[in-house]
Amino acid sequence: MYQSQGVPGTYLNNTYPEPQEVWGLEEIANFLRTSKGAVRRLVNEPKFPGPIANQLRNRRWFADEVKFYLRARAKGEIALTAKLVPNTNYIPKSIRSKPLRIVNS
């Protein structure tokens, strides 16, 4: 039995009866036909499946979980996260700027 080390998965009790295909960033990029930079943004989204192990480098995901997530996202079942937009109404408490120079012509 293979286990996903406590990471929530799509299978019952996180127990996998047979070896599963594992993907890294390159495999996901090849599957989506996109760049690794775009995949890095994708895997850091809040609802993306968790990696197999808690690693900072060489993270791996089960291919079935990634495909399930991508299908659900394409169907609109998973809402896309909104990008942060700057607050245009914000007024800083102190503003430091250079004095305005008036040029007589």
C-alpha cells in the first residue's frame, strides 16, 4: 500500500492500492503545454492538491489528483482566485517628495 503521507487526496483514507503516477513541474508543464513559470503559479494556488511530501524543492503530485483538479477547474467547478488589486483610495499618512521646481520660460 502506498500512502500520501497525511496530505488530503482524492482516494479513500489517502491509501492507494497500487503505485500511482507521480508528476513534477516539468510533467505538469508538458501536460498543459505551457511554461514551468506558469505551472509554478498554478501549483501555489490555494485549492491545488497538496504535494506528496512537504518539500521546498522537487515537489511531486499524484497525476490523478492533478488531472482531477484541472478538469474541475476547466468546468468552472473550482473558482479562480482573484489577483490582488491595489487600493486606489489609500492615502498614506506621510508623503515625502521632492519640492516642485517651477521653470520660468
